[in-house]
Amino acid sequence: MTTPYGAIVDTAAAPPEPAYPLSGDLARLSSWWHEHRPRAERQVHWLVPTGEETEVIAEVDRAIDAGSTLVVIHCEGNDDERIAARATIARIARTDAAAVFAQAPETDDLTWMRTVAAIRDARAEGTEFPHVTALASAFIRCSERRTPVLFDGVIAHAAALQAGVEEPGIGQWWLPAASCTDPAIDRAHAHLTNPPALDLHLDGRGTAGLRAVLAVLAELEAPDGVTEEN
């Protein structure tokens, strides 16, 4: 199978898939990882985008050149960056601002309305946001380098959607970590190539979903089903 960037991957050096039976999410995760891992030993790089687009791409290149076989992306961002990410998802998913921002129990009505208005205004501008664009370039660069990406969080999901619009057909390299109760992330999942790795119904904040998937990968890679030690 080929993509605009050539063959998916040479899996000759990869170990066989687990001998014990798998089904559901575990079967899909095992199959995706077996198809996309470039070599036997897994080396993870946690991407923390703090610079402009060229700097983020350079960080990806350095990580892969140093032997990283999996790039993990999660960016909390500030309030303005998260609003821009939700606006990006709303624009690409063709939905309204209220559909990508849920009112948390601790959020009063006025705060919720102001946030929705900010998302609406950002969406109406129809422009791309620098931090989302920079992260989208990281997704694209990983695909160009045939390196799989595991990601979570609203900003990373917005970047994945934008990257898929800019470069259609390369999203098979990217895997969202977990199903999510955040409506923006849930909307994004409907437009991504791969469904979430695990059905955990997390809120999209923090790294619990990412670490859960990494723990499962460690179990899948360990001989005879014995989890590898850290």
C-alpha cells in the first residue's frame, strides 16, 4: 500500500503481532502499531511545541533523526489558544460554536456565553491560527518521515484536522489516544482517519489517555504478554 509519501512502512524488522487473541480496541491498536512501527524497539518523543512552525518541524526532524519511532503530541495551551483550537474544529467540522464547548458544572452561564461568543468570532474570521498551524505541520512532517503519532487534547485534535485538510490521505499515521467527553474532540474524531485507540471517555485534559495507550503498547510488545519494565 502506498501514500503520497511512498510505502507505509517496512515491517520486516517488526516482531509478530501477539499470539494471544485480541478483539475490539486492543485488536485495532495492535494492528495499527504493527503496521506503522518502523523498527522493533520503541522510542517515544513527547513533542512540546513552544516555537514557530519552522522550529516545531525542526524538533520533529531532530527527534526522528535521533531514533524516535513514535511521536506523542499533547499541548494544554492557554485560554486563547484553546478557543482558537475549538474555532478551528468548528470551522472544519462545519458546526457552530456552542457545539464545541460544553458548559462544565463549575462554569456559570455568563462565562459560558462569553466563551462561546469568542469561539464564534474566531470561527467567523476564517483564518488559521499560528499555534494550530505549527502543530499541524508537525503532524504532516511525521507522515513525511513515516513516523506514527499518538495525540490527545483539543489543540492537537484541531491541528490534526487542519493537517488532514492541507494534506489529504496521510492521516493513517495519526492515532487519537482515547474517546472523549469534550464535544470539540468528539466532533474531531468523526473527521479523522483513525478512531480513538481506547474507549475511555476522558475529558481531553492531561495525559492519562496517552499514558494508557503507551502502557498497552508496552504490554503488546512484551514477550508472552509480560509487561516490560520501565
